[in-house]
Amino acid sequence: MSLIVQKFGGTSVADCEKILAAARKAIRAHQDGHQVVMVVSAMGKQTDQLIQLANQITDRPAAREMDMLLSTGEQVSVSLMAMAIHSLGYNAVSLTGAQIGIRTDAIHTKARIKSISTDRLRQLLDQGNIVIAAGFQGIDEHLDITTLGRGGSDTTAVALAAVLDADACEIYTDVDGVYTTDPRVLPEARQVDRISYDEMLELASLGASVMHNRSIEFAKKFGVPIHVRSSFSDAPGSMIVAESESDDRPVCGAAVTKNEARISVLGVPDRPGVSLQIFSRVAERNVTVDMIVQNVSEAGNADISFTVPRDELRITLEAVQEAIDSLGTGRITHDDNVSKVSVVGLGMANQTGVAEKMFAALAAEKINIQMISTSEIKISVLVERDAALPALRAVHAAFELAKKPATSSAVETGSRESADAADVASRLQGVDMEDLMLDDVTLDETQGRVTISGLPDIPGIAAHVFREVAASGIVVDMIVQSHDSHADHASLSFTVPRDQVASAAAVARRLADEFFCGGTSSEPEIAKLSVSGVGLRSNTGVAIRMFRALADAGVNVDMVNTSEVRVNVVADGKEGAAALASLKAAFADALR
């Protein structure tokens, strides 16, 4: 008998009428011969209301007690859902995360799933019950209730689909699928038929509100196809699977992360281990760092900029100040009035000019770019918060995302038959389910680096630079732009094929003269080291392990950029082999 996991979010169970409607969907699947597990979120805004209650008591509630409080929201929902199914004449059993056997680590409010017991679930299903599981929660080794973080019900649903070897995982929400951007923000957004795990992973982490990024990590790791559908209609929805919607388009979607904060650590020593000192202290506070931009040094000093969620700025500044005190030098600047705008697409790995087009679209709207970070399938820029919506609209239009691609393939229903069942089973044995899993650690010795320092911090600069670079027939890979708000200038570095470094350096010198910049530098032989896999962002220690391994090997880091599926660092070309060996040793336990 086939098994389906259905997840209903807060808006889908916001009142008793909607709970009954969700119950009918589960019953219809049961009538069609499927075993059904429902994963249910708290009703409507109930979680927000519980948080408000806590904040009326104290502005720093204990994390353990917050988990005790917030877990009650899902307990209300699952019990009402079971009552609804009973009232319609069918058998149902509601279970909390602890009753299911969802074991997590002990990091309250941000717990990660270690294992899930399936014995009780299978017994109840075999008895003909529809099982209603409380999303968002589990229990740690001390039997304390834990929660998985906002959006954690998605993670519960996909994790249950993985361990139960479900035939389908249906995510019911208040929109009828995955869109090119949030349709509640841009009405011109288009629903996509299909999107790849990697693309959805990037978009989920960037603020696309349809799916929780950790749930997509589970789906990719364990080969779970996800069907995103509307709770309020029978529209076909969107599939999240291994393949993208179109091979021709470089960009499949755009997203904005509004409530970001930027921290810049300026004038720190340019030597191995400095990044480790900074980010290890941030990681100790369980802060999720987003963009990391480290540019090449000037006069023996380096600047490192990164972003964190706005509500975690205070504890992050405390951590960075500790690092500065330890180093004995450097200064900190920060800005909590910034947003990140990104475009994502598997196709950009094979097409040139994507960054140039994005920067030109922003320049046309006179939107200034504070930071730039690129990866193989993502380009992110940091802008003032007031410019976030115009920036999103500009890039969405520039890549014609409202138009359906001409070569779009039909939506597929999804199946786990294509996944290697034995491989999936082996990955579920003897490891924590949310452990880091790497595809590869690689060294690219085909590139060089060019840097322009002291660029004026005004709209259109990046667009002009890369228009000139493209006009010279130069292919650009990594782009990193850092920002010094006090000096009103930016430093821009990019990597190009080694045989084009001289040409790119000449273009850079011409641009430096045009803008009366501080100067240029180039390095014809760099080592680009990449760690790729699943869980790079949600496992906050990945960058730390990289920095520690490189510091122990005496390798200095010149550039850094990050994404959901890959972390890239640039070091001196002569240190490539030693750096690769150190990273492979550091991540040996995570490599497939």
C-alpha cells in the first residue's frame, strides 16, 4: 500500500472550517487506498501570539521554556484535526513529536533532527488510522521538548517522508505552488511547474516563504519529491525534484531577504586564522551567518563583511567584539537597514553575462549595491532596505521571469522509484539525519584574480565595470564586492581564466583611472577551493571547519563567498595542493 505525507501550514488550519477542509483532503487520499500521515502546524498566527506573550514577561526568555511554550501551538492543531476526522467517520490518532519518536539535539529553538522512530507510526497506519503528527517539534536526549525553528513543520514532513519511504510528500499552503518570486510581494510572479532542489534550496534560504530551507536539504539528501499545492483549490501545483524547469534560462527565480544586518570587520591582520577567530565566536552563539565576503588585503590588512538576521545583530556584535579584542586590532561597522536581493538558476553556470544583466537592471533604477557575492547558481547583492522591493521588481523584469520558458517541460507527479532505495537506506543508518553530507571538495587551478580598490560607492559602478569586462570578451567566475560605509568606497574583486588575467587587469587599470580609484592589483595564479553538498548553511560549523583546516595548514584566505550548496575560498596558487589536502582531511567524515 502506498504512503503519502501531507503537510498543512498555519494558514491552512487557521480556523475550524479550514481544519475540516484539510481533514477532507486527507480522507480522500485515504479513500483512494493510501496510508496517510498528516503534519500540522499551529493555527494561523498562534505561534506569533505565544511569542508576544513571552515577550510581555521578559525580553530574554529562556530558550528551553520558549520551546515548552511554542510546542503547544501544534498540540492544539493536531488534536482538533483528529477530532475533525473522527467527526467525518474515519479513524485518526494525533501524536506530538515526542510520541512519534523524533529525536533532536539539545539546541533549543533551533534543534536539528538526529533520528526518527517509525515503529509506532507504522503500527497505527497498519491499523487503518490517519496519523496526525505535530510539526516543528521533537525531544532531546534529556526528554526535553525542542522546536526546529520557524518553518520547521516543513522539515518534519519531509523527514517523515524520508524515514517512511513515502511515495509522495504534499505540502499544502496558501499559494498554489512555487513562484518565480513571492506573489504576495510581486503580483507579476509566475508559478513554475518544476524547480530543482538546489534552486529551491537557494530561494528558500533567501526569503522565498513557500518552503523551509532545511526541508529541501532533507528532500535532496534522501531523494524525496515534494509536491507544493494549494489548500484551497485542486490546482496542479509545483514539483520540487532534481531537475530544473528549463535548460535554456539562466535564472529561474528571484528573492528578497528584507530584515538583514551587515557587519564589517575592517583592518584585521591578513594572516591565516583570522577568519576562524571571528566566525568561531559567532558560531558559538548559534547565529546563522548568510553572505560572507572577504576581499584581498590592502597593506597587510583585510576586510571581512557578512550578514546575519537583523534580530541576531546584537549577539553577533558581542561575538565580533570579542574577536577584535583578541586580535588587538581592527574596527567594526554595522548597518541594520539593509536587504539582500538575489537571482537563482542552474542555467547561469553555463551562460555568461548574468551578473552584468542584474547589475545593469539595478543601475537603471539608480539602486546602489553595497555588497556582491556570487556562486555557480546564485548572485546576491546587498542594498538599502527601502530599495529592496524596487530592486526585486527590476531583476524579475530583467530576466523576464513572468514569461513561461519556451522549452518548459510538463510537470511530473514525482516518485521515489528513481532514487536508489539502498543508498537512501544506508544514509539513514547510524548517522544523524541532518548531518552535513558533501558531494565533493575540489581545487580549481585554472583561474586568476583581479581587484579594483577604492571604487566610488555610487549606483551603476558594478554594471559599468562588468559591461567593460564583457566588452573585452573576458569570462568572469567569482565576484566579490565589499563595502566600507565610513570611507564611502568599495573594493571589487573577480576571478577570470588565467590566460585572460592580463587583459582583465588592463581593463581594471583603465577603470581605476576613469574613477580616480585607489588602484588595482592582480594575481595570475590562484587556488579556488570549493566545498559542495547539503547542509552547508544550516550546519553553522562548515565555514569554521574550513577556516580551521586552512589555518592549521598555514594557508591564508584571500576571498570568500558562500551559498546554500557551495562555499568557495580563494588562496595563493602555490598553496592549492596543501589547502585541498587539509580540507579533504577536515571533511572526510562528511564526504559520500
